[in-house]
Amino acid sequence: MTETRIRVTGLEKSFGENKVLRGIDFESARGTSTVLLGPSGSGKTTVLRSLNALELPERGTVAIDDVEVDFAALPKGKAGRRESSRLRAQSGMVFQAHNLFPHKTVLENVIEGPVIAQGRAREEAVADAEALLAQVGLADKAGSYPFQLSGGQQQRVGIARALALKPRVVLFDEPTSALDPELVGEVLAVIKDLAAEGWTMVVVTHEIRFAEQVADQVLFLDGGVIVERGPSAQVIGDPREERTRRFLKRILDPG
């Protein structure tokens, strides 16, 4: 029996009068990749940020393994922040912008979380970081600073930094959207390798062909609801919903 790693129930979130999430429910099995597709403003990134409590929905629950937060019952103040932090500690986040510390070397960026946030021994964190930098093809850049790297290299450092936390889930928020087109492939190749290794991932992306290759499950969102869900071959290859078909046609055949 497949083990459920992520369980999301009834997420609702508004920004002022704008209701961004209208009851989001889904599950992701351990070792699988879930891709969120949809137009701008559909709620994809809000769902992703809710998974690690960077965004706090008004209602709904998020559980990663045995760590669960009921957002409607989240206490105020320090107790609420403590619960949110427990959920956040289960995942590593890769942002659109690389968000690297400019004054720290690549190696220092990768070990920052394990040493400062998790209290791990520096020697252990360095050994892990060096292995991860080799894994993302940047073993020779450990002593470089972010300004000395291309955008694609910086994003690969961001991936290594997320993995260094040894998370149960890796979250990607449009990881190639800020890159020049010729650098997109090198980042997507790393993410594909992680999927093949069995990391549990949730990815927000507009790269449809990449989603088709990497996703075990695709969720198509529009207007704050999941319009269609299923394996990538079905949702992307043979969508059932007219709204999904229109979106894919616009992305894949813009002419």
C-alpha cells in the first residue's frame, strides 16, 4: 500500500475581497511528483506556500506525514508560530528568484540552514553540501559567490540548499520562470533526476512538456479550485475538461 506523504483538506484563502483558494483537497504519495498547472492568479503558488505555512489559509488542514496544521484552529502568537514552524521544517523550498545570500560563498549558502536552523555539526553539513553540489553539477563552484554564477547555476545552488535540510518534501515555485531560455534545461534536468531518485515533490511550473515527463499527478487549477486532476498522460495528453484544453492549447500552441 502506497504511503501518503502530503494530505491537504479544504484549503480556503482570501486576500481582501479576492478569494484565492476555494476548498483545495489533494493527497501526494511518498516518492511521487505532483505538478500544479494553471493560469496566473489561479491559486497555484498560494497552495504551494500553504504547504509550508509561508501563507496561512483561513481554513483547511495540511499534513506532511505525522505533522498536521489545522489553520482554522491555529492559535495566535508564539504557539501558532511554533506550529507553523513545525510544518515548515518538513519541506525545502526552491523559489522563483534564487534568494541566495550575496555575501556568502556557494558552500556557505548551502550549509546555512543545516548549521544555523537545525543545529547540525558544521563538518557534517559541509560533507553533505559538497555531495549535493556535486549532484547538481557544481562541485567546482563551492568557493564562488552568487554574482559569479549564471542564473541557472544560482538556481541549482538553491536546489542544493533546499535538499541540505533533508526535507520530507521539496517544493518548487516556478523554478525556471526567472531564467533565460537557454538556462532552463539545466535546472529541469536536475529536478528530473530528483524525481527519479524518489524525492516527494510539489512543483508549480508553466513548462508543460517537463510536467508531462516528471509528474505522477497533475492538478490543473483555475479560480481557486482544482478543475481537473490525474496522471500527466491524462490531464496533459487527453484532458477531460474544456477549461484545461483551452489552457494547454494557449500554452502549447500560442499561434
